Amino acid sequence: MLRHRQTDLDQMEFKQKAEEKKMSMSKNIARLAVTAGLTAALSFGGVMAPVTMAFADGGSTLPANSITIKQDAKNTDATDSNKKTQFVAYQIFKAKVVDGTGSGNKVVSDVEWGANVTSDTRNAIIAAIQDSTGYDSTNPKLPTENPTAQDVAEWMAANLQSASGVVNNGDLLDTIAGLVKETTPVTPQGASEAKFAADTPVSFENSGYYLFLTDNGSIGTESNYSGQKQTGTSPIFAVVGGSAVQVNEKTGIPTVTKKIKDDKPDSDWEDKADSQMGQEIHYQLKGTVADNVASFETYYYEFHDELSAGLTADEDSIRVYAGTDRNAATKIDQGSNCAASVTPDDTTGKSILTVKFNNLKSAVPNLSKDTKIFVEYTAKLDPTKAEKVTVGGEGNKNTVKLIYSNNPMSNGKGESVPDTVRDYTYALKLVKQDHDNKEKLQGVGFTIMANNPDDNAEGSTSKGKYVQKYGNLGEEEYEFVTNAQGEISVTGLDAGTYTVHEKTALGKYNSLKNFTFTISTPESREGSLHQTEEEAKTVTVTRTAETSNLVILDATQTDGTVNLTVENKKGSGLPLTGLNGVTFTWIAGGAVLCIGVAHLIRSRKQAEESEQE
């Protein structure tokens, strides 16, 4: 009798301990809610994503037992703001879920493995826990034989509470996510396929503990990423059940900016500049990485920079740096982890500059979401490609984009929004003609010197140099000779003042005095070069007063070209004064000469007659 009573008491005590264990489990899970104002973070395995009580417009609650994954503002496609990333859900544990006390708290009980979690996956999760760093010091440990879903959930609740907002690659939760994603995803209620869009509330047949990942088909893949900008989230772990919750995806599109530096003194990095043909132009690229870069095992990263046909980049000038800002950045040496190259495109005449990292995390050991990658190099408007250089207009464009790993749970890639800078250059068209009859004059030679270039400062590399055949500058004079139409043309001029010297004049014309013209560009605001394309097509020209009547500016120019008409006057002989008197003198002189000759003949005849007598 006493033995039976003792047995009953033992059974009651066992049941009581089991209930206490279950209550303890529920309390542990409830304690995972970390509140901050109206927001809370909730999951078995730690704080994986911000969770908020979700209310629709007008104050009505969103559907019970639902979850909404909010698309991060940084993951918005700038070219299509309505495009939503897609997600898939995997149920790790099925459980009863009710709202606990306090905003966002959930109480979970009767934990079982999710229906699609196979025995192999369960065993792999258990093995991963037992092999995890620090497992031996955890308490309680998993049972040595056949741990149940509740045992696993209790261990996770007790030991994974300190996880951060982004799952780091190699962490236990990252390992668990990698195992679970190989199972079959769960189809939301009312849906025809196992995926759903961001910002859309969804619910599932069973409440419990879920893993959410970005659907690979909604973002770029490893081989098809052109125009695909959006990125995949780090693993999101969340409890679904009870009142509706919202979580934010953990990701962000990397961005790239490109800048160019003008040659004016004290210029900063800008979006536009102007330069002389052949002049060294400085460029800078700056790229950011995804906010969840810590979740990636390897992180592919590439600058893809397209130079217009008239530009040639100096491959040897490429330098790469990493840091939170340029001043503190560390130089990255090129090698196995960083490869830079410039490749011409024979079809378009353009060239592609690339800087590639097969794994940026290897090249930059302390890579974080705040790290920026800088690339700096020089290029020039190439005199050997003068016919491909754009004068005025839209400038000589240079456009960069990033190609990057876009999903920590796959090998997909994405493309950033591109960024463009422009280098402008200008041209001179000079027409030589007769001042009186406007006849075009062929064979007149001119030299052009940059006497006050826009880089006119101490150490200027342009001042006093001569414009060469293709617009570049040199130490020696180059003589431009007018053609049959009386024209000389030269492209590739920078802003500044130039002196024109008529070196070879036609014989019957007076030589023209030196004159200057100045190319300047409109500036809508301080520090800017051109604010509109129309401004880029306009140049302002001045000229010296001494020859202003012979140097005519075409005020209708709209294409970035300085149009000048230069006139010459014919020369004349020495001035002859009193022409009629001169003529009379010649006539009178002739008459005197004739009289003199006649007198001489008569005198000789008379002398001869006297001798005969």
C-alpha cells in the first residue's frame, strides 16, 4: 500500500518536474524578448531581427499568426522602387504560441520538430550544437541519446541569447540555417507557391519557430545578374504565432560613387572637370559593402569602370585602398586577392577598367559593414584617338558600377546603381580671310600658346607650352596652316587663355599682331563646372583690343567650339606724292633730252661744214 502510494507520489513528482521544466522552457523563451520602447526582438536562437507589434492603417491589427518582413530602405532598387524581394520560410519547430505579458513577448510550448525537418537534418543540427565552440561549458547540455525537439529548443533558448542582429558566418546559427535551407520550404496559407513578397503579411498552417531566407529567384544569380541590384538577407529566425509581428530584413545594396578632380588649383573631387588633350586626369572610385557582409563566407567584389572611346587609362597608376575613410585607408597590394586591369573593347572603342576581389574578406581581414574600398587612377584624353574625343556636349563620360555577392546563403551576384563623371574639352575653329573681299586665305600659318591655363599656379605643367596638332601641349611650336577653305581646327583645348601668333603670312598681306582668346565655362554655383548639358556646350571668348576689328567672334556657337574669323589687309608700295608733277617732269625731261640731242647733231654738222671751207 505504502509502496503504491510512494509510486504515485513519484509519478506526481515526475509530472510536476516535467511541468516545471516545460514552464521553465516557456519562461526562458519569453525572456528572449528584449524590449526597447515599442520594439522587441524575439527568437529561440537569439535576437535575430527587430520584431514589432504590427498595426495596419487606422489602428486595426494585421492578421493574427502572421509575420511581415519589411524591405530595408537600403535594399530598394533605385530604378524600380516598387520591386520587392521575395522570401521563403522553413519551419524548424512546430509549437503552440501565445502572446505573453509585455509588448512583443511570446510564450512557446509543446515544441516538436517541423514537419519538413528530416531525421538527417535533426541529427545534423544536434551534432552542430554538440560540436560548437564552448558547448562543453554550457548548462544544461543536450541528453546524450536521442535529444528531442524540446531539448534542442531549450538548449538554444538558454545559450544563444546573445546573438547580434546579423548572423555572422561560421556562427552556430549560420550553420543551422545552412542545414535547414536544404529542407522543403513551407507554403504560406492561401499561396500557390512557397514564397512571398516583402512588406506583405503572411501566415502559416502551424505556428512555431521559423527560418526566413531571401528567395534566390528574386535577385541576381551567379551567371545572370545584369540589372539585378537587390541583395539577400542574413538568416532571419522568428517565432510566428499569436499577434502579428514585423521583422526587418538584414541586408543593403552596396553603392559606388565616382569622382574626378579638375586641374584648377585647390580643386576637390567633383562630378565634372575639363582638361587638355593628353593631360593627366585623376579619378577616384568609392564602394561600400553590404550591411550583412559578416554573414558571407566569401564576398566577391568588383569595380567595373567603362571609359569612353576618347579616354585611355594608365593601368600602372591604379591604386586600391580600404578603410572607413580615405585618409585612414590602408593600401591593398595587387596579387591573388586583388587584380586590376584595363581591357580595350575593339567593337566600341571604349575600354574597361576592372578591380576584382574573388574574396574581399581575404583581401581585407577586418572587413565590416563600415568598410569602404577606394580605387584611384589616372587617364587622359588620348591624342592618338582625337577623332573619338567628344567636344563640349555631354562630355567624355566615364561610368562605374559594382558587381558583388548578393546573398550570404547562395552564390548569387548583383549590380549596383552606376555612377558617371564627365571630362569636358573644347575646340578652336579659325577662319582666315581677306578683310575687303572676304576671300578665304590658304597657306597662312599660326602657332597657339597656352599663356594663362586654368591650372595656372606655381608648378603649372601647361603655362607657356604650345598647342600641338591634336590639342595636346608641347615645348616646341607647332604651326597650324590654313586649308583651301582658310580654316584651321584643333580639338582638345582646356579652359584658359591662349595667344595666337601669325607665323607665316601671305606675301601681299600685312602680318597680323598677336591676339588672345579665352575659353571659360559658366558656373551656376561655386565649385561647379556645368550644371546642365547646355552649359557644357557653351564657351565664353574674349580677345585683345588691338586687333578686335580683325578678330571676329561667332556669337552663335553652341557646341563647345570657339569660332573665330581672322581678317588680313593687303599690303601696298611706298607712298608716291605729286604723281602729276612726276609725269610732267618725265615729259619735260624727254623734251629737253630731244632738244639737246638735236642741238648736238646741229653743232657737229656746222663744225664739219666749217672745216670743209
